[in-house]
Amino acid sequence: MTHYVLGQDGLLLFSLNGTVWFYMFLASIAWTLLGLLAYILAFAFKKALVPLLFLLPQVYNLGTFLANHISVAKFLPVSLSYGLIATSPQMLEQNSLQNILLLLCWNMSFLALAIYRLLQSDVGGGE
């Protein structure tokens, strides 16, 4: 909607080049995968606090801070999503396919945990 309104000022949405559309697509993938992971965490732990604590670093830019100080933290979901959002020239140099695949691995691993917990607690596997 913002781009439609900005079209009146000269920024036409459909006149953007392919690179801009590609980076907008990567940012939408990042937010979609983070939102899906937050949903899976809520499903696994049955509490809204867990996804809230998961998404809080995204808001306060804690993922970049951790990735700069701890080398393993660059593989956390929040840091991986920053690699898909084109906020600086350094972010544009990262391998976006690797970040997407690692985010998918996070999603699949927590989905497996959620399904396991569902089968153990709700379906009657654990008493």
C-alpha cells in the first residue's frame, strides 16, 4: 500500500527492477519462515510466551549483536533471517540459499519436536 501511495510521488511499484523484487521476495521469505517457526514453537510448547521470547530478539536487533560476538550465533534463526533482508551492502553479500535452507532446517526440527510432543502428551502416548 505504501508503494501505491508513493507512486503518486514518482515511485511506481511496477517500475522497480528485478533486483529490488528479488530482495523484497527474500525479505518476505525471511518473515514467513520466522512466523512459521514462531507458530511451531507455540504449537510445541502450548504457551504464547515461548514464541514471544523467540521473536523479541528480531525486534531489538539482538541477532546481529550475538552473531558479531559469538561465532555460532550466526546460525540462529534470527541471524539467518537478517541475511535475507537487504538492510546493508554486507547483507547483500551473504548466501541467501544457505540461509533459507538453514531456516527450513530449524522449522523442520522444531516441527518434529512439536509432533513428537503432540503424540506423547495429547494423543495418549504418555500418561
